[in-house]
Amino acid sequence: MDAAELRTFAIENGLFRCIQCGKCAASCPMGFKTILNPRKLVYETLVAGELDPQAHQELWDCTTCFSCSVRCPKEVEPGNMVVQLRALLVEDGRIPGTLSTALRSIFERGNPLVMPARDRGAWAAELDVKHLDEGAEVFLYVGCSPSYDMRGQKVAQAMVKVFRAAEVDFGILAEDERCCGSEVRRLGEQGEDSLFEALTEDWEEEMEDYRYGQMVTISPHCHDAFSHHYPMNGHSVKHYTQYLAQLIEEDKLTFFTKKERRVTYHDPCYLGKQNGVFDEPRAVLKALPGLKLVEMDRCREKSLCCEGGGGRMWVEDPVPETKLAAWRVEEAMGVGAEVIATACPFCMQTLEDAIRTAGLQEEIQVLDVVELAAEAL
């Protein structure tokens, strides 16, 4: 970028408020294992007067957890800056191969997993879940991982069980559902004529024909995308933990099966740090008979990122044992937890991978909050 472009970029991203305190760099979880440094990127933009995104391949190391933005005392948005810099790389076609494959699959098949669109609703084939074209009080947006990943499908099936126990009138889009594009946007594919813009435009056109009241998502990433970046035309969006907490409070969802277990809750970045949903998942867990909730030191706003966001799910790590999820598992075991509960498909996958890599399957497991709820019915 030349000087004029740098100035425009700095103004648009609020970088002139930066006081170079270094809190963004200190809070970046990836700074412990890569050379990613938000403060340095800001410095090169404002002080050095030059910045070549092509020379900063560490931009792909960012998990978009936005700890840097949350902890900035001057309300600078270093996380958004990284996404904007990624956009420049995407425009140049400079994107890692695995990420390129995921983006191409979303464009061609509606999901990043290179799976057929027609199979998206196969997880519910034997559950007799109605299609949203019949109309419903609740539109359950399932998402890509819970639709296709065998482990994630168990979470979607648990959601059906809990909804039916609470007599919720809900429907799904099945094969008509498409990726929300949350990671597409955070990879830099945003703006005019981008893949993310195409996804939102297709969504607005498609949803005109459906009648529903409340939208509920399984993934925090989908919740974030629909809440902030989609034309929802008056429809509200809730993450499922928010909706379940509401049902519990209204005495529409009650649990009777007691199971003694020591559980710690891992706050997903896109649910907690970025959307302020901390209490509702804990309210659901506390309502389960026999469950003892124990907190890790790094919880709520201080929660350690699992390293699954920002497209990191589709990047091969040459040293998997250094993943942030491995450190997270150690923290959970440090408080004596038998179960790590989470409410995000990405967190579930990275944490389970970390447990398998360390050979700890007999000592600790990962369960989604809704799976714990389904077991307690």
C-alpha cells in the first residue's frame, strides 16, 4: 500500500487512536506460537509508513478471537485490521491451498467440507424433523459441521431431543441450508462482489418464502454472522444456549435425570468475547441435576481461544501438540474436570483432537452443553 492508501486504511480501522501500549500483542493467544503481532502491524502502518501484506504470511495465523480488540484501552480494532489485510491477500490470490479449497467448496456446494449439498439434512433422516417450508415458531439453523461431521451430528440430534422435550415448534432447511459464511468473511472474502456478499444476497432472496418467528443457531459463528452481518428483516437471532436458558427460566424445560459429574465450561470466543453470552450457557449447566460446575482461571472474557476460528479449522498445523486447545485441556484437568463443556462445533473438534493427541480419552471428555442437557431429560 502506498502512503495515501495507508492513511485511508488507518482512518477506516481507527488506528490513529493506538498508543502502542502493547496490550493487543500481549493478549494475542497466537503470539505464543507464531510471530503474529497486532501492535507491530499497527506500528508499521502508522509509523514506518509502509506495509506489504504479502510479506506478512502470519496474517493467516490469526484465529479472529478478537482478544486484541476486547482488551484495547483505546477501542482500536486490531482484529478487524487483520481481516482487512487478509482481504488484500485474497484479492491477489495469495491464500493457503487448504483455505482456498474450503472457500471454493462453499461457493460450489454451500459448505466448506467438500460435501454434497443434497446430504446436508441426512443427519435428521430418521428423526422426522419438518422442513421450514411448513412454517414454524423456531427456525433451527444447524450449520455446516453439525450437518456433516459425524461428531457434530450428535449435537444436532441432541438439539432435536431437547426441543421436543420442551414442545418447541421448530423446522430446519435440510438440503436447502447453506453456509453462513462467518469464516468466509473473517478470511477477508468480504465487501463488494465478494463471496460473503453473494451468500447474504442469496439468503435474503431465499428466505422470503419462509414463515418463522425466532431463529436459533447451533454454532456461535453462525450466531455472530446472522446477528451482525445479515439482513434479518425483523427476525431475531439467538444462540441455542440463550434459547434454552429462556425455556428453563419459563419452566418450559425441566431435567429429571441426575448424573454426578464435574464439569468445566469453555467459553467460545464468538459467543463470549464477541457477543457477551457468558451467563446463559452456565445457567443451562447449573440446571442439570448432579452436575458440579467448576471454573478455569481463564474463563468468560479471559477465556483461552481453542484456535478454531478465522479459518484455522482448515489450516494444517505442522506441530499439532502446540495447539492452544492442548493447553486448554491441561487447564481443564487442572481444576479436576471430568468433562469440558462447550457450545461451539469448532471448539468441540479442536478440544477433542487435543485429547486424542495427548492420549487422555480415559481421563477427560468433551461434550456440548446441549448433549449434557439431552442426557438429563
